[in-house]
Amino acid sequence: MDLSTVFQALTAETLTLTFVGALVGTLIGVLPGIGPPATIALLLPLTFTLDPAGAIIMLAAIYYGAQYGSSTTAILINLPGETSGVVTAIDGHRLALQGRAGPAIAMAALSSLFAGLATAVFIWFAAVPVAQWSLTISPAGLAGLIALGLFAAAIIAPGRPLPAVALMFAGASLGLIGTDSGGGMPRFTLGFTELRDGIGFVPLIMGLFGIAALIRSLETGGRPERIAPVGWPWPSRTDLAAGAGPTVRGTVVGAVLGVIPGVSTVTAALAARGLERAFRPRGAPLGEGAMEGVCAPEAANNASAQSALVPLLTLGIPGNPVIAVLAGALMIHGIAPGPGFIPANPDLFAALIASMLVGNIMLVILNLPLAGVWAALLTIPFRKLVPVIVVLALIGVHSVQGSMFDVWLMLAFGAFGWLLLRLELEPTPLVLGFILGPALEEYLRRALLLSRGDPSVFVTDPMSLACLLIIAAGVGLLIVRQLRST
């Protein structure tokens, strides 16, 4: 496939869905307290009437659109709408206090634009050879890769590693509820006939991220009342010169780290900001209103958000909760991401890349003129938006299968997710375990069938052995670190 295939995918429907997703994503990024995982989870039922390409395009546009919108509130009121915006806020809000909110917002948008376009091209050229290579991996090797992805997600997740690992196993256990694909018998259903097909992905996600995030936002308080003036939203030549290098470096850092399962956009933004310290002249530290402190993390988080699609599309490994939701959306539409996905769905892959190229341009057009509008929107009390969101969530989850059982599941997972947030535990490992647990079981079963029940296949297979050694080394480092801290 060549790049001309991408531009052939720019149909009127693709452009419309990209614009709608980009607009919604920007709005969600601007509104603190909701976030991309909760938003995509809440809007997932709306995509059921779309074809697979339309669904993934719209959800992906919401995802990277939220990265853009988050920088607006991070700069204006020091309150990011998405977690990676915390890094941007360090220097961005200082610039706003100096009366330079407009140029800061513009440089954030332009940095994200460059990163988005460059990463879309990177995905196009990198994903195809990776997908072809993944077809040569044995079931034992794929089982090892999935186990490594789960381990990395649990270790890199914010917070303590041990609870993250426990949540990962809990999620994998929830994923095994339903009818056994090998024997055809129901398992772990506790007598509920509604669980014979397993726990629904939609109520799980909408509860853990949507309802839980809303409850937690109400519990922790409202937004600041003072909004910094936006001013002239265009940077000077000095701003452009100062941001050029950090933008390129942030893009490279984000694109590389995003491919690694478990690495969040926050990690990429922090890594890009840390790299910029080495390029800053003496006596000019970051954190005092440097444009480099805005451009580098913004480029990194947008590049990381988009390159995280590579392990999903080629290996079937979602690296973060938003990508897990995208994986669930594909599976709901009957398409399993992983080895063979790109060769079997070249048109869908081309349409996704096309939407990313156009969507990033749309987002700059949306963000620059509407910065003042977003600032005014922030004055709406969040508690007035919550009832509307909750009602839409209840209608959405009930509309999937017309089941009240799913509604009660969503509310139960919402309460559980709120408890996790209260305990300062991220639900991300649980979701990744839920997605990857059944896949790990399937590849383990295939490997044992091919080896006639001999478990040594996981040691004799080179890919599986390499993954197991990395996991063992990681466990050893964790133990040493724990012993040193006690």
C-alpha cells in the first residue's frame, strides 16, 4: 500500500465523522472532570449504528481531540481537562499570568498539529511491516507478548505496582466470565443467565470511567472562577523559533514511547519536558513561563496518543484505557485487532490514517478561534452538567441490548471505580486485564494444543522466552527496590 490510498479514503462521511469527533474531543478536553476514557465510554453506544470504519474514526478523533482541548484549560486556569495537560500547565499557566495566554494556546495547537501529522505518517509506514512480522509469531510467542504487555501496564500505571497487578488479575478474571470457548459450558456466571455471554464491555467501561469520574469530580469540588484573558491568539517569530526544536524532539519522544504498551501520554509529556532541560541554556530553567515547556509536552502527548494505535492494530495489545475502549469498539463491530488486522482491513486502516491527517488540521482551526468560547464555557457549573451526562449514560447502556441487568452492572462498576479513585488507584490495569485476559487464555490454549500439552514450549519459543525473561527481570527490580525502601 502507498500513501495515495490514504487520500482516497477521504470521503464526505470520513470528513464529517472526523469533524464531529474532533469537536466533541476538544469540548471534552476543555471540560475538566470528564476526560477521554469516560467520554468515549459514554459515547460508545452512539457508534453502534455506524460501520466499523466510521466508529473507529469518530472515537479516535475524540481521543486525540481531547489532547488538544486539555491544553486550553491547562494554560488558562491551571486545570487540565486531561491528565497529560498537567505537564503543559507548569509553563503554560505562567505564560497566561504574564498576559500571553493567546500565543501559548497557539503554540500548543501548532505543536500538536506537527506531532499529529508526523505520527500519522509514522503509523502508516511502521504499522504495515510490524503487522507482517506479527503474522510470523507463534501462539506461544503471542502469549508471551500479551503477558509482557499486561506486566508493563501494571508496572507503569500510576500508583503502587502491587495493587496494579492485583487489579490486572481481577480484570482478567472478569474477562473469563461467560461461556468457555473451548468446552461451550458457562463458567463463573453465579447462576445469572445474563452473564452467559460474559460481562458487557460497555457497562464495564461506562461505569469504571464514566460514572466513577463524575462522582469523583463532584466530590473533589468545582473549578476556579477566574479565567485568564486569551488575548491575540497568534505567536510571534520569537515564539515560533523557540518552539520549533522542542516540537520536533517532543514528537520523536512521544511517537517512540507511545508504541510501548502501558506508557501513558503523561509519561511521554514528562519525558519530553525532561529532555528539554538538557537543551535549555544555563540560567533559563523551565517552569517560569518558557514556550519550550508548552511545545515539548504538547507534541509528545499528541504523538504518544496516536502511536499507541500501533500495538493495538498489529499485536492486539491496547496500551492504555482509551485504546482499550477503541479495541472494544472494533470487537463490538466484529473486527478483532491484532495480527492480520491490517492485511484483512486495508480500507479501514487507510481511512483511519486519513482521518488523523485531516483531523489534526481541523483541530487547529477549531482551537485557535474558539479559545475565547472555551474559556466562557468553563463558567458553567459542572454540577449542572452531571445530571444530563448521567441520563445519557443510562439511556446509552440500556440501548445496547435492552437489558436492565447491564444498567445495574454499570452502576455497580461505577461505585467500584469511585472506590478505586478514592483509594488513589487507577482502574487502567483492570480494563487491560479484562481485554487481554481472554486473548491470553486463547493463545495459551493454542500453544498447548500445538505442543500436545507440553508447557516447555513457552521456554523453547524465542519470543516467549524473551518476554518471560523481561518479566522476571522486572519482578526482580521491583523486589530489590522494595527491599531498599524498607
